[in-house]
Amino acid sequence: MRKRSPSFSLSSYGAGWSANRRIAIATCAVAVLLAIAGIVAVVTGSGRGHQAPDTAVPAPAGSASSSEAVPKPSSGSGSVPKPPRIAEPVAYAKAAAQMLWSYDTRDTSRDRQLAGMRAWMTAETKYADWASVSGQVPDPVLWSRMADQGQHATASVAEGHYPSAFKRALADDPSAITEAYVYVVTVNGKQQIAWKKGGGGAEGRAVTLAVQCRPNHDCALAAIAPSVTQ
């Protein structure tokens, strides 16, 4: 029988938030998407995506709180991988989701985790919603408790796709993407969590990300979006 974790799961952070806070976060994320891509999204949750058929449209041709200080560790970012040099939105989103679902409190402090995640973000602050990404990391007390248990997680990605709401919006107005080049991608996968004394468990994961991929540039993460229609 699979043992259940007595500690805290990084990817489930926010599950206990109040309804008002969930609504506020979802509203903020929708506003970001509307501003950067002109996409009308229907909010159905506060960060979990819903699986849709594994289809995608090609990219156009040529193609905590926000005030929280971003840590700057002296060297490295622990277990957080460096962002890959990828210019295709779905591929980058899949890599970003795997990064978000993976962590190791045994060799990575909370500040280093945040610094590593920050490196994946777009440098264009107009389009970056750092709060939606940093908000996935537990507060210092909870991170410390996870570290006491030696909690760590790895992740595998099953698939990534453009939600149908995004594809419809892009089909209706192809030029809308050309201002910010921000694409909405839903990724599905699995997270494996382990801790001291042989404890562990696995759970399916889904997340919807906003990824910026300007022509002739590598992609970057813009935001964790609320769920949108399939």
C-alpha cells in the first residue's frame, strides 16, 4: 500500500486558500492573459488545468506577492535546473511544468528555489506575473518542515497542448499574438514525492502556463494561468 506523505507538497500549495483569495488570484491571472495576449479565458479554477485533446495549432510564422524580493544566491540554484534554450511554446511549457513540480529540500533552500524559478521568467516585466509563480512555493516555516522530512519530488510530463479557448481566440484574431507573443499551454503529468524512512507517493498533475516566445528568441515563462476551457 502506498504511504501518504505527512508533510507538505510544493505543487499543492494554495489548496487551502480561502474562496476570496482564490477568486482574487484567478481574476489577476485572467487580467494578465487579457492584457498580454488579448485572449478571453473562462476561469474554472485557481491554477489546475483540465485535460484537453492532444492537439495544437502551430505558432505564427516567424515566430508570494509581487513585492516579494527575488533572492540572489551567491552560487547556483540548488536542485532547480537552468531554463532550456527552447523556441517552441509547448516544448518550453512542458519543461517549465516539470521544473515547477520538482524540488529537493535536502539541498535547496527556499531562497535558492525561488531564485532558480525566477531565472525561467521573461525579462519583460510588463508581461511577467512573478507572483503567480512564486506563490507556488510554501512559506519559510512550511519549507523548513519539508526540509526536516527530507522531502523531495521528481516529475514526468505526459503531454502539453494549447487549450481550445486559446486556439479559438488565435483563429479569430491571428494578429493578437504579435504584440506580446504569449501562448497559453496546458501540461499534464505526474509528480513523485519521497521523504525520510522510505515514505512516498505519486499524483497526477496539471497546470496551465503562459509562455512568451518571441520570434528568434528563446521562450520564457510569463505566468501560471487559471484553468481555461478545453
